[in-house]
Amino acid sequence: MSSDELPCTPSPAPPPETVGVNADETSATQVSSAVEELADVDPNRTFFHDHLKACPVSLVETIDNHSDVQKWIADIIKVKTKEASLYQPVASLLSMISEKVFDYLQDTDAKERLHLPAKAIVFLNHHRHTPTHFPVGKVEDKPDIIGAIGRDSGYRVAQDGSYKGVPYHCIETIVKAKAIYGDGQAQATRYAFNIQQARPNRPGFYCLSVKPGKFQVVYSSPVGIEASELKPWSDCASLCAYIYSLYDPPADHILYDCTIVPKEPAGVPFGKPMWTIQTADGTCTDALIIFLGDPWSRRTTVFRAILKGRYVIVKESYFDCDRRYEEGELLTLAHADGFLPGVVHYIVFEDVKNGAEPIVLKRKDGELTRKKRRIVLADSGEELTFAKSVNDLLMAVYNALEVHRTLAHDRQILHRDMSLFNVLMYPDWAPHPGGRYFENSPPLIDDILQGELRSLEKREARCLLIDLDNAACLENSKAGQIPKELQCRTGTLTYVARCVANGSLFSDGPRTIHGGVPPLEMDEEIEARAQDLPFYHRWEYDAESVFWAMYSVLLRVVPVASPTETASSQKGLNKAWKVLYEHAIPDETGEIDVRDLLLAESALQITPRFLPAMKGVVSLIVSLAKHVFPSYAVMTPPPPHDDHLHEAMQRVILQYLVDNLDKPIPLIPGRLRPVSSGDNPVVNRGSYGHSKHLEKGSRGSKRQRDATDGAHSTRRITRDASSRGGSAYKIVEEEEP
């Protein structure tokens, strides 16, 4: 396909709601508060030595002797209660220092090695307006003062004299002003959270908190947040060090990734940018951000871009250097013996470098080192919610189960995050490199329904498995030992298996489906044995996640034949969706998972929540739930194979497809039934979908983890499990593998 043939990106869709909250002001405030709590850190006494570069003494003296400096400082110090009175003197003072530093660097040898803008950074009073062009979703933050790239055309001024419309890709630093209450450090850092999400070319970011008596500098990066001690305004050297470091930071503080550059639309100054990305295989153009991750962790950013006339997916992350495997390595293993249908393959997997040096960020305590990695993925697909019929959806689900167990059995890779976001349908396959195909590729649903096994080169899957960030490689595991990776708990809240959510096994009862074999133990014996068995991530847990993804889609899709809700269907949907939407990791292991209620329901209970044309799927759900419900790990006798649940689910799905092959239920692709508890578990937060859905994404953390998940502790935002409405948030201590 030539570039002229590529489909055009449509106008942006209405901004979806923020991840984890409803799209109202209260929820947005709660999310901001949670981020702010996460951003609140203790001052570091060695901050100025560790995180800033000192401004040359001669330059500090020149600035300190400037005729207006003492006037501006006096105006700052005399402010009593009105924060707005701080904006202009602070902006003027910082702009002057910035100009002096910029001019100084123009005349030094440092100019050649630095990422200097064409003009000095200018500080603008922006407190009445939000920055423009946040890439995904909607952000309402209004930083008091913005340090922006100097532009020849200048920035727009509102009637009240404040500036407005500064786009995120022009922001170099921000300042939060406080008059009497608080020091503003956490709020300034919260603004940095959003700006770093919107600026994938900014690994590190400085910001400033000011008050009449003192100021404080903050440095934010994927290895964490550091804040300085409060400094008096008379400390000109420290203030100058903050500005100087915006241009010439310490050697291990990387502020720019020069391989990725924003490009505004032709003839539209300050317009929403696309990005140009330099890779080992060439330049990706017209890159549009479709997913944003936590900027204080891996900081995953996903783009849809054009490379050599084709759409590709570019995924960037800051990986822990102690991590055993990375996605590119696992995909190499997956396709090592030829292309494995149904699994995404990549074009480039590389360290991101500035010049000859990889971009590496380190904590000063030496406990965490992150390297920026980039992978260019060749294949893309649609979300399951864009299914054209129920049959299409179920065929994709059937194939996802088949591909998953083939990946685990033949390639020794367990996915561990089979969510709605990572199982796609209607794949758009790129040409397979070398034309080699995996000889043990399994029969897929089309082969079975047609009764004839297609040749390897024609055996395309109806699914696309993506995002192996949390996959575990079992290739070198020692016999009889549980690999450390499988002892970690990971997944996406709504779809994570119940045992994974609890971090423990649950007992099995005599009424559950055991493949026709009754249990050989009493209930009490099973429960006692379950308590002694160690938790590890089993194959069937991923199969259960596929069930929850399928169930969530079936609940929300709209059939062509009966698209109108009734009071009964809406009530039933809201009740079931509330259970899925509000599912959270329990505070203690062993708690009953709220989704057990959905698995135990009868057809009579399930039917009212579906629209009339969808009632044919009720018996399918009931049958599948019977197989998903048991705890296979504690069965006596245990299933003979790890893919027992895969096989059971596939047989039920196959029977449905055979019975309904000539009568599929047509759906309205992409249209979702409205719910009262929030859309987010079904909204695209990172699927590598086609261009017409690029702006359907939402912002925020993709998955929550447990404290057993690895060596490096982090603090993250999660919904409070005790919140009835699902909109209360808390900070949890977690560890990353």
C-alpha cells in the first residue's frame, strides 16, 4: 500500500472519560487528588547536588545584580494571601534568568552538545486556561505559570492579560504558586504527570513550587520523583541552577529524546502535533499517540504511525534493567521457528539512543535503572467491541484460546494479561518476514468449521494477541520448581482471574463441572489442601481472563435487530456491569471474588440483562461459566493437561457456532450499551486498533499489581475496593518485576 492509499485519520472523536472514573467533575477531582498524593514526596537534602547543574558563578552574579531582580523578589515576598499576585513577578523573574542563561550558552562550547531551542524559554501566566492538545482523553489542569519554548509568533493573550492556548508539546517546565496554604510541591508534580504523558520526547522534567517566602525544585522521571528542600528567594544561585538545568542538566539527567520530534500541521501554528520517530528501520511519520502509561514507572507510550507506506504500531517503554525478559525478546522466541499465526510480530526492537548512547535513567540510590526501549510492531487489529456479529466475536475468542495455549505449550510463553485490550480481532497482517511459518501451527476455527486444514501460509488467525510486557518465559525453568515470574500477580482489574486477584487458591465444591469426574475428597479436605498449595499463575487463569473479556463485550454490544433498551434490560445490565467495573484487588487474600455471583447465575437470572436479539447467547454464557467457576488446581483427580479449561471453553463455543452458523446475530460495530457505572473496562486504553479508532483511548494506568510482583517498590493509584460507587481512590504500595 502506498502512502497515497493509506486511509485518512478522521476528526478527533469526543474525548473519552478519564481512566477509572466517571466523566464528571467530582471524579476528575478525585483522580487529580490521588495523583497529587502519589506526587507528595519528602525533600531531599542533596537534591541541588544530585539533580541540578550549578549555574556559573559569574552568571549568577550578573543575574543577582540585575536592576529588576530585587524589585521582583520584593513583590513576591510581600504577597500575603492572593496567589494571583505571585504570577507576574515570578514569571518576569524566571523569564529574565532564562534569557540570561540562554544567551550565555549561545557563546560557549556547550551549544553544540545541548538540545537548545531556537529561542529562550519564556515563563507565562497561564492560570486561567488549560494547555491544549492533550493526546488522549481530557485533562482540566491549569498550571499557574508555564515555561514554554520561545516562539517567533508569540503566544495568545486573553483579555485579562493572562496567556492561553499553550500546547502541551511546547511546555518545558511549570510553576505552581501558593500564597499561604501548603507548599505546592505535590500539585506541581501532578502537573508534571500530565505533561510527561503528553511529551514522549521528555524522559526527565523539572518543575517549581513557589510561595512568598521560599521556593522548591522538583525533578520527575520514570525512576521516580525527587524534591529539593525549600530555599529562600535570596538564594539566587539555587534559583539559577533550576533555570540553568532546563538547558544544560547533569549528565545523567536526560531531558530530551532527540529521536522523536513533534510536528505541527502545516500552516497551523500551535496545532495538535503528530510525531516523527527515528528507528533503525527508517523514519516513522505521522505518528499519533493512542495510549499513555504511568510516567513514574514504565511510562509506556503507544503510537500509530506510517513506516515505508504502511501503518505500524510504535511502542516505547522505560524498562527495568534487572528485568529478565522484554517484549521484543519474547516475540523473537514466539516466532523463532517461523511465524506463529495470531501473535503480533515486530519490525524493530531497539535501545533508544541520543547519539551513540542509550537513554538510561538511574536512581541515585542505585536500586533502579531504566533503559528506554522501542519496538515497532507490524500487525494491528480491531477491539472486540467492533465485532460485526456474535459469531465473528466467538470465532476470534476461540482462536485466542488456541493461540494462547500453542504459545504456552510450544513456545513456553505464558501471556498473563489476556484482557480486552490485548486480544484483538480482524487482524491486519503485514507480510511475514522470510515467508517461514511455524510447522506446528494448530488448526483454527475456520479449519474446523470448513472441515479442511488450510496450508500453513493460508492459516491466518481471526485474533491478534498483543502486549507481552507481562508475559513469563518458561523455557529454562527447572523441573519441579515454580518460576519466580509465575509467582507474581499481574493482570487488568476487570479481567484478571479470581485466583490471581486473591493471590491464593480457593476451594472447590461437589457441584462444579469436573469434566465428568466427581471429586474424591470431602469439601473440608479440599479447603484445607487449597490453603497449603502455593499460588502461581496457571494456564487456566489466562483462559478465565478471556472469558471475562468475552462476557464484558457480550454485555455491552448492540444488536442490529433490537438496539433499544428497556427498563428491565438497562437495570440488569447496570447490575452486572457494576460488578465488573468495580472489581478490585482485595485487601486480604482469601476473600470471595464478587464476580463469583456472575458465574453462579442461572439462565433465568441472566436473560433480562440482554437485549432481545442477544438472548441466544445466554445458554452459551451459562455453559461457559460452569467450566470457568472451578478451581482446577485443587481438583482430585487434577485435570491431565494444563489446557483443560481452554479445551472445555472451545468445545462450548464450537457447539454454539455449529448450531448458529447460518444465523449470526449482527451487531453495530463500536456502539456500546450505556451503563451507569462507567465505561472504562471496555474503553480502548491501548489496543493497537485501526486508524479510525485512534482517538478512542483513555489516559492512565493500565493494570494494577500486587506487592509480590517483583523487587522494586512503587506507589500507584487504584480504586478503593471498599468504594460503593467505584469512584474513590487510594494509593497502594506495589512492586514491579
